[in-house]
Amino acid sequence: MPQPTGRLVRKDDGVYVVLDRIFKAPIEDVWSYFSRSPRLSEWIGQLTGTPSTGAARFRMNAAGDDADWENVTILECDAPHRFAADIGPSNTSRRVYVHLTEASGHTTVTLGQRLRSLREEADIGVSWDYYLDRLLAARTGKPMPDWNDYDPAMLEHYENLCRELDHDIKAEQATLHAVDRANGTDG
């Protein structure tokens, strides 16, 4: 059975679920699974348009052929090392990034997605564990993993991470509020 691998990382623009995978392959080969539509479609979805102009659309086909096409706003692309994009409508877009590094014949992929809510989006980590394992399977020619091995088995791991971080953030805010009150600066 697969094990959950994600962690939560606080950044200036929010909290991200972050996962890593290591491939015994050159960075350019692994990058092609994020940048070339035929390879992208082997594990997660299809990309159309001209990404270099910002006119791109994405559809997740791993969940079925009836998925909707979504607009992609590319925020950063430094091939073959870094990619960041907002996917979907602007008011509900998903911020996703991918960082690749290569050392000693191995490429490490670090993927992150910003969470809009710690209380409602714990399942995002489960999904990325599943999709990154699909990427591993696509690269090695192994059978695709079964979603039922991921959900609900991994959900508790991500719910606990979200609950713990939410508690820590509230404790920090309470401490800051108490300091402000003590200093007479709490408006």
C-alpha cells in the first residue's frame, strides 16, 4: 500500500501541500513529463495552446474523459528547473509549482499546491500522492496505481497536518494579539 508523503509548508502567499519524488533519470527527461502534452497525458492531463504566450488550457484526463478544460496562467517557467502556474478561473484558481533538481544521475521533483483552506482541502495531498505515483508508473512502464489505495487511506494523514497547522496559526495569532494588548496597540 502506498504511504502519504506530503507535508505542509508556509510561504509568504499561503500554505502549500508539498511532495517530493526522486527519479533515476536526467532532468530533461523528467521535465518532459511536465512540459510536453503527450507525456503529460500519460499521467495527469492534456495541455493545449502556446504556453510561451500564456494562451494555454489544461484538462485533467486521469480522472476521466469528461473533465473540463481550464485556463492556465503561467507565472514562471525556467526550463527544466522551475514552473509555476495558476490553473482554473481567477477567483478559484489553483496555484501549483514544480521544482526539479538533478544530482548524481537522479532528478528530484518537488511539487506544491497552495491551499485555500486548511479545513476544507486536506484531500489535495491525497490527490498529489496519487498523481505523482502515476507519473512514476508512466516513466517506468508499470501499471497505474489504483485510486482506492489512496482515498480514504491517506486522508487522515493530511487532515492531521492541516489540523495541527491550523492550531499553530491560531496560537500564534492569539500570542500576537496578547502582545498587542499588552503594548496598548490593539486598535
